[in-house]
Amino acid sequence: MRFNSLILIIFLFLLSSCTDTEPDRLYALKLDHRPQAADWDAALPKTVTVKGGRLNKLNPLPEIDKDTVHTSTASCHHGAGLPEPIAIDVRAFYTATDLYLRLSWVDSTRNDNIRGWSYDGSAWHSNGDFEDGIGILWDSERKYPDFTCSYACHLDDFGVSGQSFRGHNRMKLFKPGPLLDLWNWKAGRTGLLAFADDRYIDQKGMHGDLPGELFHPNSLRQVRPQMKGEVFAAGDRPVYDYDGVAIEGQTLTLYSRAPGYLTDAPTGDRADVVARSFWQDGRWTLVLRRALDTGSERDARFAPGEESAISFGISLMDNSLYEHYASTVPQTLVLVPTNVSGK
């Protein structure tokens, strides 16, 4: 298997170098076992570049100079300069039953403790952080030409008043059409439970494959609306600790911590995408696994051969909920038939 895979990798490399062949292909070889570290190391890599977004830095102040001040001042007509694109290393395998994707990218800051709580000896404080994340959007029915995430990213609720402008991006279809399958990994809220939220997008927006909200602020003000003040602001506190035990009545110390959000374990169609992730030496690595065919009409179905290739787009969040990087070049996943490798 390893020798045949090496021959196939060389063949695919030469194929992708031909001028009449679409270069933005992610090829998945078939394995008879769950991919191991050695398999991932030998896999054919595909670099997907994502652009835009907002880069989270530990200490951006030393990099500020006159030009930075000029381009980031609100009164400047051209606004702040865009951050450098981020390269995501994407690799894929499949077995008789499952698809496996591995994504790896540089991120100098690990953000997987969204709005986490800490106790200072007299009061609780939320860290104010958000979280890192990845979204993979699939053209489930292969109906959108030159597919990218732009098919579902639209400016919504916008308006102009004098010199001020409001608006935010919302993921939804611009007009009625085939559903898009979305896998949404959140470093804190889903990563700690080893899943990616299985969702879909239609003209109304994003929806879970099973309805309902999985993510809940761990906030006393959230559960007691009669309390004045904002959730996570001064005077608020967590309800449960990391073990799910009520905070009230506990003896607190300077080391007391609590999650900012509580996540319900997904069930049914919402739990189709398994996600294992780790951050090491300034780099995230995320491995996703999903059945080739879940049987759900809302999910993409994966099968070998060019005729079954599915286009996809990737978005990346760096300690942000909205300001995301996104791929702008059409990408396509191809499951290589086993007869190509001689098996």
C-alpha cells in the first residue's frame, strides 16, 4: 500500500502540473485503516490560502509606527491595511466508510477559552477572549459553478447615517437554491468535546442539522434576567465550574477558574463530524472525520471519482466570532478511485 501510494502521489503531482488540469484539487487516497501519523506525513499536501480577517497578536504595540497609525485611524478614508494571508495545510484520506481531513496552520496565540472566568480573591472576571475556529462549506449537490464561500457571505442589516455606516456579514444564500453543508469547529466550545458543529445554510441563514442551541453563556445574569448589567461584565459571575459543579457554596481561591460557555453534547445529525485538535509550538492541527454518506439530505455525500468531486471553501477565525479569513479560489476534493493505484 505504501509503495502504491508513493507512485500515485508522483502521478498526481505530475497531473496537477499540466496546464490543462485544474490545479486546486485536494486528493484523498484510500486506506484500509484509520490514518496514522506516518500516513499524514506521507499524504499529498494541498495549501489553501485564506485572506482578510483579523490577526490576533500577543503584543501588537511594538509593531506600531507612523504608517500603522495612519492606515488604522478611523478618519482615514482607506482604513487599516489587510493582514497577510494565512496558509492552511490540508490533507485527506478516506476508508470504506469515512472521510478524514487534516488541517494545520500557524497561529501564535491559542484561544480556546472563550470568555473564560477567573477569581481574583474578591470578584470574578471574564477574560474577554473569543476563540479560534474553522468553517468548511461544501457545495453538497455540486450545483454552484466556481464555488467559494462568497456564495454564502453577504452584508446584512446595513445602513448609512451621515458619516457612519453599520452592517455585518451574515452567512446565508442570496436566493433560493441547493443547501450548503457547513462544518464549524470552534476551538473552545466544540473542540473540548471533540466535535465540529454540523450545520447547513439556506436563504434564511445558518441552522444546526438538528435544531436548538448547543452553546450557553455560563453567566448568572444569563440565567437571572432580573439582574441588572451586561452578561460577562463587572458584577457577573459563572454558575458552574469546569466539572459542572455549581459555583455557589464553593470555597474560592486565586486559582479558581470556570468556563465562559457551557456546551451541550451534540446528538443525531448534529454530531456527524468528529474533530480532534491540538495546539503546539504556535500551530493548530485539526483532524476531522465524517461518514462518507450520513444518509441525511443536508449532508454532502462523498464518493470516489472525478464525477463525484465536491467543491468547498474554508474560513478561519483567529480569536474572533465574525472577522474571518476566507479562501477565494475554488477548491475541490477528489477521492481517488482504488483502481488508479493498482489495488
